[in-house]
Amino acid sequence: MNKEKDLTWKIKWASTIILMFGMILTSQNLYPYNLPVHIVGTMGWGYVSIVWNDRALIVTNSVALCIFINGMVGYFVKVNG
């Protein structure tokens, strides 16, 4: 395995574990703590999807990232507003 594939493989699995942890936080209703966890995992998968040039994954993770960031912004506007 070359270095780029090795890095992509590590990011893919680390991001998968991070997203699963985010799902656990969501299922336990630990809002907004679940959002930054999902953002990190989604960014990792976004990187992997770009390296793989997989358009379906790029679209899915780009939309998910926007949704999670929107949730964070909405939370901070609500808390500080």
C-alpha cells in the first residue's frame, strides 16, 4: 500500500468511528455536542471522497457538512441571541 492510500485508509476508518460516536451522542440527545463530532467525521469522509473522486460521496458529505454547520450556527445564534 502506498502512502496516499495508507493515509486515506486511516482517515476513512477514523472518520467512520468518529461518525458512529456522533450517532451515539445523537441517540442520547446530547445536542449540540453531537454536531462538532459529526462535522469532524464528515470532513474526513469528504477528504476521502475527493481522493476517490466519488461524486455521490462528495455530494452526500458536502450536504451533511452544510447541515451540521447550519445546526451549530443555529445553536449559537439561539444561545447568544
